[in-house]
Amino acid sequence: MDFEALIASTGGLKAQIAQAVADAAPAILDTAKAIHADPELSFEEHRAADRLNDLLQQHDFEVTKGVADLPTSLVAQRGSGPIVVAIICEYDALPGLGHACGHNLIAGAGVAAGIGLGPLVDKLGITLRVIGTPAEEHGGGKVAMIESGVFDEVDMSLMIHTVQDGLSYDPRGTSSQAVGRYRTTFRGRAAHAAATPHLGVNAADAVVVTQVAVGLLRQQLPSDHRVALYVAEAGHVTNIIPETAVVEWECRAFSMEEFEVLHDKVKKCFEAGALATGCTVEFENTEPLYEPLIQDETLGQHWTDAIASLGYDMERKTALSGGSTDMGNVSRRVPSLHPWMSIPGATMGIHSHAYTQAADSEPAYEVMFHGGLAMAWAVASLVSSPADVERVLAQAAALRSDTSALRP
């Protein structure tokens, strides 16, 4: 990335931020590449967290690790101003795919934004926190951090997420799906599959009925609803009627009301499997519920101005048709922005082997630096506007007092 030309073409706060990022760019790039090359799953991101800790400490951040009783979380802070700004980093990978969601880029962009803003915290009158949040893919690290009070004093929060080529860079009006994840266990009765099959109660058959019911349900669902499941257990040998079967499943929708209706419909499919076969059925939540995103309009305006000044086409309107994030939970408690940034040439979507490769490409790392700069520029621009500061602080106060009223 040509930082020299960028700095020469800007001035004021933008140039100062760009210079700070440029000075740290080799270390930021090395960190993002190292995280990509060394993928760690949810709640196991020890080396990634250590890498962010070391880099942020080198840039005068005071780092606290293991917040919210999560060993791989961190909060790095500079400044003590009255406006508390959080930049969010993620760094967990996917089983079997590695960084197929580009969390190495999210982490790199987050530390770039933090390092860019760091020398200006006193001038801007902010307390800057770079928050490392584990287990976005599975486990909801941000939910645990919300519950432990990590976001209680935060007035605004930002992060980016990279995606495939061709999507809009303007996050305003976009959202994410609520997602709930569950484990259902059917319990029947074992019997000899040849001698006395009639004495058995086949738990695997309950799964088959459920799968058929869910498949038939799909034709009656809105096009932006999602249901996914896999059979985790359904017998072990052929000569025993399976007495236990386990299904892991999830459902998603773009509003909490729609999600709750969908969840009840899918649950009835499992109950139908139990009823048809004579099994009992047990349900349990396996992860915290992820809520839909609320993109803050004021942050969105400053972001779009910043990213457009880097040459990005703001006319593209195509948005993601699905996906979920625990950043949605943060956005319902803190004014937040979660922009999507396309990687040029990445034709396959996230959660694919091809996207894992794309997330370690030269275009991806340029997008990472642009995302970090745009977040930092957006924060500097917003906090320099008294009217917009007042607007965001009022929204933050409203969210703290009543989050339930903001369900879409």
C-alpha cells in the first residue's frame, strides 16, 4: 500500500493517522499474516491474543488480558477522555477451513485503527479501547463480555468484516440475522435388529422424520430465513436398534420476532419425529443467541465519507443475504457500525477454502489497511463534530436505559 502518496494527498488529522499506521504497517501486516498462518478455534485463540497484546503494548496501550473470565480476550486502552470509543477485533478461525471468514483481517484492521488513533487520544478527547473478542464463529465471546460489563462505559464501537467481491461498502440499512444454536436428543429403546426389532424404539427414525419435516417446512419459509442441521449421533452398529440420536441445528432470521416464529416451527418438526416414533425428545441451547445488527446512522455517515475518500465505489447496493454475528448484541447496547468490505477478486463467499486463500492475498491486506484507516478517520471526524457527538451520546444513553425497545 502506498502510504507516502496517501499522506501527501491528505492533511490534518487524516495525515497524522495515516502516518501512525504507516510507521506500524510492517508489524501490523506481520501480525495479520501470522494469525492467518496459525488458525485457532473459538476460545482457543491464545497465540492470536498474545500477538495483539504484544503489538498494542509496543504502541503505548495498557492491555488487560482475560477479561470476562475469557482467557483469550483483551482490552487495550489509551487516553482518558470523556468519550469512550471501542474498536473491535476478532481472531478465531473455522474448523477445517482456517481463516475462511477473514478474522485475521478484522484483527489487523482493528489494531491499525487503534494505532492510528492512539497518538491523538488527548487531542480528540477520547478514551480509546481496542477490544479483542474471542469466539465469534461459535460461542459468542462478545455476549459474555457484555454480560460482564466490558461494554458498559462504551459510547460507540466499530469493526469491519471482509466479504467476497461485489458487495456494497455502505453499511447503512444493512443488518445481520439472529441465530440460535441447539442440540436435540432423541431417546428410544435398544433391541436386537434381527431377533426382536419390534421391541425397539428407533431414535434414528425420529431424526429421519424430523429431516423430512424440516425439508417440507422450507418451502413455506421466507427466502431470507435459514435452517441448518446435521446428525451428530444416530446409532453405532447395524445389529442394534439405535436408542439415542443427537442432532445439532440452528435457525436464522433478520428480526427477533421472525426468529422466534421460525424457531417454534422448527422445534415442532423435532417434536413430530418424537411423536411418530415413540421417542422422548430433549432440547438444549449450545450457544448464546446472536441478535440482528443495528447500524448506527451517524457512524455510518462518517464511515462512508472516509471510505469514499479512499476511492471506494459507494454506489454498489448489493448486500449480504445471510450471516450472523455477536456484534449484533453489542449494537443493541452501544451505537455501533459493522461495515462490509469486499476483497477484489474474491469470487467465492466466506466460509470456503477459496476465501481462506483470498484472506491471505495482497488485495486483502490492502483492504485491511483501508478499513483500519477508514475506522480511525471516521472516529476522528465524528468526535470533531459537537452535534454528532451529542447525537451518538444520546443514542448511547437511550440504549443503556432500554435495549428492548430497539428490536426491529
